[in-house]
Amino acid sequence: MNPDPVPPVALVVDDEPVTRLMAKLTLEGLGCAPVLEAQDGIAAQEVLRAHPEVALVLTDIMMPRMDGLALLRWGREAVPDAMWIVLSGLETFDSAVTAIRLGAFDFLPKSPHREEIGVAVRNALEKRQLLAERERLHRELQRKVRELEETSAALRHDLERAEVIQRALLPRSPPPMEGYCIQAVYRPGQHVGGDLYDVVRLGERHLAFYLADATGHGVTSAMLSVLFKQRLVLADPATGLALPPAEVLAAVNRSICEAHAAPGLFLTAVFGLLDSSDASLTLASAGHPPVLHARAGAPTRLVRRTGPALGLAPDARFGQERLQLLAGDRILLYTDGLLPSGSDRELELLQEVLARPMSSAQEVAAHLQGSAAPSPDRDDVTILLIDAHAGASWFDNGAEAPSSVIADVPRNEGEVVFYGETDDAAWLALRGRAAWMHCDAFHDAALAMLDAKRLLVIDLSRCEYMDSTCLGTVHELVARGRVLLAGVTPAVRALFEELSMQQVLDAVRDDLPAAPGLYALNAQGADDLAQARILRAHEALSALSEHNREEFKDVVASLRGDEGSPR
């Protein structure tokens, strides 16, 4: 009956000695030892206090001083692991039902047969063992969960440190290249990812750049991308001259194949070499998504793969394509995490976004990824955008704000527009990288100040970049009058000059006092109001010159066509 090597301790509670003796002998015959006795509920309480290990209580209901029901109520709290069997006569049947509701395992008629007691006792003790085993398993499960949580916390900590190390492999800032604007956005799907990019200046003429994407997610793909970077050779060691992209990919492919033979591990990559002397770009692609070459007034060209993915075959051959870049041309490289489904519609949308002049790499990512919350299995996303025009270059690796931003400036994403006042003027500031999603808050605050007949000073001393929507908004505000610009950086001034924003340039002042203490304004999202703001900003820019009208005509036409429709 009881597989436990320790016999269960039992207690018989009855005010009739003969009944107690018969029950005791029966329980001893069933393997219980010792079998304790008590003549009523009060005596049973004393026994149970002295022997909390009691596994089974067999009790009568009708007893002096304390009856069985009162004892049961007390005992379910005092000895919760004990199983209770109630003895009842016909006159106490209703009380026996009450005892079951109070937690008794079973009830038997008074003076039960040995066989009846045997069945009830065996069932009660088996249930007790099952409950004890369940409790043991629950405690064991809790212990395992704690161990897993501790292990998970340690792994998470290691991954966070690995992320810091991996980010150190990414370039911190673009190398200078006159006449070109270089932007990048990097977002790993998990703490560490398989995407990697770099932009390197090779001598006076050449700019080498690459984007790689290792299969899988997490640590494995991250290590594969590190292997790629370690084995990549960009220039001839003997001459120092830049190597052709096809040779670079062929060499790194052989090296990766020699380093590992594990099936299913490979990378896609695209490598480019820009020659500033003749504005030519040579590209080689190892199984990577198409490179987009956008030119105003012409269909976007897709440069597809010129060879297989890296790490599949050591003797793989790679071709390359040569492009001629004109002023205003745009080259976009991206990893497949940007287009989750890889559908033609997503690729068409990407081409539409890229065709918008001055749209930044962040805007490309925002339009393609939307506002959906990141999922645990999301893929890495990296974008590299090269514009053949002067402008601010920057790399956004998803880390903290650039060190050039003063420490008292809030570092939360979206805090780009700032506000303050002096006795003489109201101040607005754009800081960091100002884009279309910040323009509603900026524009509304500026109008409120101008409507109050106040002089408005726009501080751009910490503005690294302005997209076309921001540029058009600034022009619109300056055209209203009573607007001055302070602290305009050379990069932003170059944008004003490129778009013939003479009225804005005339509003620049170098003799204004330093900005007062400024407070961040929350930027609004890309809703219908934001689309109207983008349209008005580009209309303002288009009106400045024939060049601008041609430059922005497709954007304005597209926005006018979408005006009033849900985005």
C-alpha cells in the first residue's frame, strides 16, 4: 500500500475505547505505525501538536468537549498535509457531508468493516503521496526556473557586452569626400546581429564601402560577420592601390571557405569602389539584395548580384558593374531586414522613397518599417546611402548621441526641437538630425511665436543635418518675416546654397547672442498633418528656382496625389 520506506503515522480519535482499539488494529494491519489515540478533539489537538508528521486522521464526529467538525477545521490549518477520514452514524450523515466540504478525504459509517477502512486508507495515503510528489515537483520546477533566470540574466549580460564590442567594429563617422554625402543606419535585430558595414577612404581618389549580412541571427551570425571583416582586404599590400570589387569578394570568399566548412553558414555582401576623379562607381554583389541607383527624371536602376553568396564555394566567380554618377544621383545599399517579405511592392516602395530628394537614410527606414513594434525574431536592418551632392554625412549605429552634442541636451530619440525665450526674442532650435517627423512641432511653435508679434531666432548651431521637409519649412518661416538664423554650420549652409535659398541665407546672423536655456518639444508622428507639412515644404522649395522645380516635381506630384488619402 505504501511504497515509502517510512510507515505513515496515523491518529484515531473516538470517545469509545472499543471503537478506537478496533480502528487502531486495522490501521496497524494496513502498515501504519505508530497509530496514536485520542478520546476527543481537545486531546487530538495535543497529539497533533506533538506529532505534526501525522499522515492520516480517522475521527468520529460526535464527541464531548470538541467534536470532529471543530477538530477538522482546526486541523486543516495546523496539519495541512494530513488526510482526514470521518466516521459517522446515520444521525450525523449531514455533518459528514459538511466534513467533506471542509476538506475531509472520505467518510465511513460508524463501526466500518476492515475492508472499507482498507480501501479508504489506501486511497487517502496514495492521494497524499501524489500531493507530496506534486509539491516536490513544483519546488523542483521553481528551482529550475530560478537557475534558468540566473543563466538567462548572465547570458543577457554577456550579449549586452558583446553588442558593445560589435558596435566597436562599426565605423564611427564617415570619411570626408568632397561632393558626396554618406549616411548609414544600423539596427541589430537582437543584442548582436549579422549585419556589418564600413566606409573607408583609400588614398586621395577612392572611397571603398561594403555592406554584409550573415545568415541567421544572434551570436553565430555576428561571429561570421566578424570573420568577414577580419579576412577582407581592400588594397594591394604591395602597391597600396585599391583592389577591384570583384577581386575583393573573390579573395574574401576563398578565405571564409578555408576558415570553416559548416553547412548553412554564408554571407551576402555588396562591395563598392567610388573614384572621385571621374565620378565612377564600381560595384560587385555576392548574392545581396539589389543596389538602387536613383537619378532625377530617370527610372531607378537595380544593380543585382554579380556572384553567389560568400562561403558556399571556394572557386566562385564574381563580376562587377561600373556606374557613372551625376550630381544629385543616389546609391542605396541595404540588408534584407529592410524588406521583410521581399515582395515587388516593397521594392517599389523603397524606390519611391529613395526618389524623394534629400530624404535621409532614417526616413527610408521609417517609411519601410513603419511604426510596428519590434518582434523578438526581427531581422537586422542596415542602410547605407551615398548621395552625389554636398551635405552633412553621419552614421547612426543606434547608440548614444554623438559626443559633439553637449551633455545637458536630452538624448532621447525624437528630442530634436527645442524652445526658449529672452526679453528680446523667442528662440527655436533644431539639434542633431532634423527630419520630416519633427517639422509639425517646429512649425506650430514657430507660428505661435510669430502670431504673438515676436522676433523669432532659429538656432542651428547643433544641427547636423536637415532633410528637404525641414529646409522647406525653414524657408516658409523666413518668408513670413521677423525670423533670423543663428549658428548656421557650414554643412547646413551648403544645403541652403545648393537649393538657392537666398532669402534664408540673408536671414543668417553671426552677431546674435548665445541661445538661452532651451526645453525640448515633443515631435509629432507621420500622420496626415505631417504629410501636408511635407507637401507645403517641398512646394516652397520648388518655387525658389527652376532647378528646384525640376528636382522636386516628382515628390510634389506624388504628395499632391496622396493628399487627403490615409497614409
